[in-house]
Amino acid sequence: MAKQVLVGAGVGSGIARGPAFVLHNTNIETSDTDDITGERAAKNIKDAIDALAKDLEAKATTGASADVLFALAAILRDPVLMESIRTFLEEGSGAERAVRGAFNGFGRQLEKLGGYFAERASDLADLSVQVIDRLKGRSGQQTFPDHAFVLVANELSPILAAGLKGTKAIGVITEKGSATSHSAIITRSANLPTVMGVVGSWEIENGQDLIIDATSGQVFVEPTVEEANHYKEAAYPSTAIMEKIPTAEDLPVAIMANLGSAFEVTTAHKAGASGVGLYRTELLYLGQTEAPSKAAQMFEYTKLLAGFAGQRVVVRVLDIDVDKPLPFLKTVRGGKYSNRGLRVLLANPEVLRTQLEALAQAHEYYPNTDLWVMAPMVVTVAETKKFVKMAHAAGLKKVGIMVEVPEIARQRTIRKVLKYVDFLSIGTNDLTQYALGKSRYASTLPLSEARNFKVLQIIDEVMHAAKEAGKPVGVCGEAASDPISAKVFIAMGVESLSASPSLIPQLASALDEWGWVPNSKK
């Protein structure tokens, strides 16, 4: 497996592979050393603002990105902004302090409004830096490599995003930001694979080999040769694969999509997905100082469910561990699975209850969508019972768990678990690592290790128990997208496979060519 596999909010679609170009800080620090005040300062600021506005308008061409740039230019031309700057100047502030004060004031007003408007506050902060750059005689232009690169930044401002046009950028990774930001709109419009809100991205170093899967929100740092080959066809799909993606009726199992954002609904449909096998909800929580409200979650979930009317959508509740620290969660220490999965949520019942209620209420708006909800990293029967009880109390009908640790898969344990759940989903990434005693960050764990005898023995025992109980089992780990492993899982009796939309066409094509169709489908 790659040195690291990071996850964030995928923007747009597509695969990109190339060396990292790291911008450790996209904002330029400034100090208030400018002694110019009064009318002279006001004129200089007005000139700098006008120059920036003209620059933005010049970069605006057509489409959604142009709308963003024109909107930013309109903010700069707002007379109220200049009035606020004049007020600061009249109170004795220097030019730089006046600019920062006025823009910060606007930003705070937007933050108070919350939601969409709060996300625009960061745009204002960047605009203020750009204005100050011009006051200091700096162009504010970033120099980029003259070879293909993946931009890695703390945050991507709309101006920086627009500046990527004409460069050799092939992808973008940011620590902050969201799939609804202005920067995301620009990169999506430019068909530039982007993953935002990537916790751990600060550890990426210049020149490191990266693969970005924008549809699943995954970032592979120093991928193995096998992973590189696995994603090569997705990045450059053959005409034959794209011209004829097999339909669900042609395939031995349901092939579903792994998603991290409701924005990728269209991408999943184009890839031929018959539903969602894994929807990662943690992207709603990452980077937040407090848990998202029920209303904010419902807004995202309803968009997702609306996009898959009549189809199945499997949602995984918040999956958190030490790699994705959240300040509003109590941690759970001790044991092999310290501070991971369901046990963290059970230690924070209000956070879990709010999420379950948001999912149930979103489903009321789209009852046609077949909503299944599952818990991650479940270790015991007791944890299973608590989760199922809370999910039913919230109004959810189909509740399951993920099989990711060997302990839950033991025959006596899994048989008891199956008395309470409606389905199981096997997460091959963690299950393989724990079954083989490997580090979660092992750099030598290829996809084929999911076919190791120890791993297949665990999966086979789970399948036998589920078959006896009459409960469906799906596979949503990375190995599900590997055609060889997929065929093994199908032969063992899995009901569905779930993969990144980018990988679905080649997986479906391989299974279609295989030609084996069981006598009946579940």
C-alpha cells in the first residue's frame, strides 16, 4: 500500500498523478509599517483595489469560474468597503491596518450568517492580502514549476485557483477548504482533480509522487507500482471501456460507488454505479470546531438521497481516529483500537444521535431512496447492540456494521451480531492490515494482500454466517475495485462491490468479460 492514503472532500472528477509542489503558506504575512495616512492613503488604497478588480475581471472568461471572479471584483468595488477603509484612516490607522480592518469587518459579518456565507469570509481575507501586496508594490503572483505538478497548499484562494490557468498543474490538494468553496468551483470548472480538507496533507513533501482520486477524495502518497497501474486505466480509460459500460443486469453483483460528497452524484451515475456502497460522512466534520448542526447535515444528506432515487445508498456514520482529530469529541484511549470508529461515537452520544436523526429526517424527504446506515470499526456485540438501538430510535430502518477487525469476525461473535443487524460491509483495507498484523501505514502492503489466506479465511467465515442468517454482505474496501480480488469475493457470495467512480468502468468491464453470472441475484 502507499506510504500514506489520505482522505478529503473530492471536487469534480478524475485521476491525477504527479510530483507534489508544496506551498506551505499561501498568504503573505505583512506588518503595519506604512506611515501613509489620510487622503493620500485613501487614494493609494483605491488605486490598489481598482487594479485588483480589473485583474480579476480580466481572468474571468465564461462559466462558473467567471461568475466567481466577477463576484469578487464586485465586492472590491462595493462603496461600503471603501467607506469602512476611510473610517479606519480617519481614526488614525495606516494604510495596511485600514485595509485589514475593513476586510476583517466584512468577513466577520459573513461568518455570523453561517453556512455558505461563512465560507466566503476566507475569500475576503485573501483579497485583503492581495490589496496590501499591491500597496507594497508586489504583484501577488505565484511562480509555478515548468513541469506537471500537483499543488499542495494549506488553503486555496480563488485568486490562486484562477492563477493555475495556463500552468502545468494537474491536480490540487488542500488542508482547508470545502467542496462548496469558490476555489472548488473554479477547479471543478477547469476539470482539475482536487481534494480539499485533507488532514495530514501538511506532511507531504516537495517532489513526492502523488495520485489524486477526486471522485472518492483519496490521496495516495508514494503509491506502489501495483496501485499506480491500478489507477492508470482510470486516469486514461480506453475508448472500449467508455463506449460500453456494462449495465447492472449484465453483472454478477451490484457495483456501487464510494463517495465523499454529494457533489459527485453525477460522476457516479456517469460511471455506471447502481447506487452508493460507501458514503463517507466525516468530511462534514473535518476542520470544524464544533459538530455540524442537524440542519447542516440534513442539507447534505438530502442532496445525496435526491440523486439516487430508487437506488440504495449506504451511509457510514462519522469514522474518526487519531489521524483526524476533532476538538469537539471526547477521545477514547486504551487497547489496540484506541480512539477509533464506533467506540468514539458511543463516548459522544449527542454527536452520534444528531447524525442519526439528520439521516432519518433527510430520508423522510426522499423515502424512495433505499437508505442503509452503518457503523465503522465495530469490535464487540455490545457496541453493535447500542448502535442499532440508537439508529432505530432515530427512525432508521436498515442498520448494519462494518467488518474491519478480526475480533468481530469470529464465528461466535459474528453470529450474535447478525441477530441485530440488517447487513454487513467488509472494509478490506483495515481488515487486511489487522489480520496480517501490519501497521496501518505500512508501505509494503499491496492490493493482492487482501487475497492472503488469513484474510480470505476471515471473509469466508463471515460469508457463511451471513448466508445462514439471510443477511447481505458487501465489500467497500480498496480491494473491491481490483478485478482479481472482486472475482474471489463474488465467488464467496458477496452481494455488492463498492469502488471509486473512476474505477467502476474498468471493474465492470472486467467482470462483464468474465462472463460468470450466478443463477440468481439478491
